[in-house]
Amino acid sequence: MEIKKHISFSEYRLYASCPFKHYLEKYLGYNQGTNEFLVFGTSIHAVIEDIVNKKYGFILYESLLKKHLEANGSAAFTSSYFGKKMIPEGVAILKELNFFKRYEEYEIIGSEIEMYEPLCISENREMNFKGIIDLVLKKGDEYLIIDFKTAMQPWNIDKKKEDKTFFGQLALYKHFYATKHGIPLDKIKTRFVALARTPIDVQQYEINISDEFMDFMLTDLKRVAKEIGSIPQPYLPKAKHMIPVNKLTCTYCQLKEICDDNKIQEIQLKQEIIKLEK
């Protein structure tokens, strides 16, 4: 089995929501598969990257989106109830975003910027933070980190604030980008841009990240990185009996049937096979 060398924010969130699900996905290879919502989000991100890097205009939005939807999904996705609306809704979102008009005052520093930065030491090996920043802009001597999020409906930002780690992604991007490039933290702003489908809307939320919150995120990320760095030793019994923080984690989990005790023997066998392969 591959030695764990990095952790991403999405993996951190997965582990925080349910350690057992994290174990099933990351170490035993159980896969939830994809769905039209993930396909739509991935495709919208890809089109925005094309627009930013190649300066494409409105006339190409439909063909670009169709190309990426076909690459990321299948005919089954585009024929579902929500899938049928993906192209017209996606094109409408991209036009509403109107990228070059909306950010005409900014210099484009880069899109889909890969981060792979040292985080901590776990089990005598270095663990890194891995991430991709959707967009970095600059105006004067100030930088703006943007993370695009697709959604079925416009955001209720107050509801988002109830999840204390939701804003952690931007905090971590800000910290590691600043550290890598030697930029003072007070010269970097962070913003979520929510792209809603029904009704079509583009919401921008500038997120003010306190020193205390950034310290919390870095500390907790290191804690999780060190814990998963020691998997799979006695991890299964521990993970199996850890209750997810949010009950909705179970409600919408496609792997929840594996939590049935009848499946545990199968999981334990698979775990032993992986140990033997190490």
C-alpha cells in the first residue's frame, strides 16, 4: 500500500465527518462513485479555467461546457432530471459570472494553482498539504484568493457559518500561499464565489480570517494528518465506533450499508490482505 505523504482539505473534511468512511474510501478502496452534482461542479470549474487562460468569449461557453460534461460524466448524467438542465443552467451561470467584466480591475496571477507544501512530521516522514487554488488575482499590492462553489440554490451564508471548518479551506490556502511566496498575510484577501443554478445567481462572500481561526485550522489539520499517517494499524475498531459529527453524514452516505455489522468480516478480510501486501 502507498505510504501516506499528504493530506488535502477535502480529506481532512472527510475524516472529520466520519473516520470510518475515510477508512473505507482511502484505504480499502470503497468508492461512492460520482453524481450529476459533482460532474456539474467539476465541469464548471474546468470551463472557468479555460476562460481565464484562453480568454474565451460567451459564444464558446456552451461547446466548452458540453465537452467537459461528457469528459467528466456520461450520457446518464445529462439525461437525468437535473442533468438535462446542466448545459443551459451552466451557460447562464458563466454569463452571469461575466469573468473579465467582473474582475476587470484585477491582474490574473493564475488559475488552478497547485499547492504541495510541508505540514508536519508523522511516523518519521514528512506530511504535506495538497490543494488547488481556483484563482489568484492581484490589485495594487493586494492579492485575492477565490474559491468557486457550485450550488443548486443560492447560499444562506449564516447557515454555512454553523460549520466551523467550512471556511478552513480558504484559511489554509491563504496560509500556504503566503508562506510559499513570502507575502504578508494582511496583503491577501479570500473570497468564496457561489454559483447557484436555481435561480441563476453569482454570490461573492469575502471571508475575514482571524489569526485564531487560522491557528486552529493548522493545528487541527496537523492532528488529523498525524492520525491518518499511522493507518491502518488498530484503526478499524476505532473508526467503526466513532459517531459522525453530523447525522446528515449518514443520511446521504452511499456507503452506509457497509456499516451493517454483517459487513465487518468482509472489511476485516480486506484489511488483512492490504497489510500482507505492504
